[in-house]
Amino acid sequence: MIIGNLQNLSLAGLPAALRAILERDECRLAALQQREDGRFQPADAPWFCTIGPAQTEPAAQRHTEYHRQWADIQVVLNGNEVINASQQSLAQPGDEERKADLFIAAARALPITLRLGAGDFVLFMPGEPHQALCAAQRPETVRKAVFKIPLSLLEA
């Protein structure tokens, strides 16, 4: 897990391949905030990004998820969100695969709490459990960009 802010990428310590993605003109904060909701994927890229609104909820109502083949870079574009996380795998053989590479963990032991505002991001590597869209104070609508980075790009 790596946290940072799009306007201070040099402080985040991102691997070069991931920093190169976030330094692209179309991935800068102002460009993402102006982009219409939906999915975009540059023609030369193995990664993609989905932008749109989402509703935060009390943490007790949110699921804990992890991925095996994709890393997530979750960027808050507008609003505030809390994401709970762990650096320890919670994967169990019976975890539900809700859709392709989205596993729901039964365990909820997430000792790390991050509060994100506009421009803040968190990178979750494959296997790192996270509970996104938790309400900071009270439920609100946030607008996010979620980058999906294939495992193959991380191994390069």
C-alpha cells in the first residue's frame, strides 16, 4: 500500500511504471476532475481507469475486498472518503468472487484508517485488503477515479 497526492507524486515513492501513469497529462488531477464519468483507456495502455460518483456509507455497511490480478489506484476527485486497510492478507479459500478479480473477504480486521480528500490516492497491490467508500463523518457522494493496473505491468 502506498499513499500520496497527485500534486506531490515525488513524495509517494511509487514504482516508476505507476508514477509514469499518474504523470500523464490525462491523469493529472485537473484533467481527471474535468473528464466525463465512465471508463477510459489510452490506446497504448494495458491499464484502464473508471471515473464516477459513489456514495460513502458507515464502515459497518461496507465490504472488505481484495484483488489477485490487478492493483488499484483509488483517487478522490471531489469529496472525502475513509478507506480502511490492512497490510496482511485476509484471503480465505471460501471468499466470494463477486465479479472477475473482486474477492470479498469475510474477515474485517483492518487496522489502518486513511482519510482521503481531493487529489489524495492510495495504491493497493494485489492481495492487499481494503474497505473503500466509508463515510468520513456522515455519508456523502464522492467522485473518484479508480485505476486498474494489471499484475504484468507491476512485474516489469
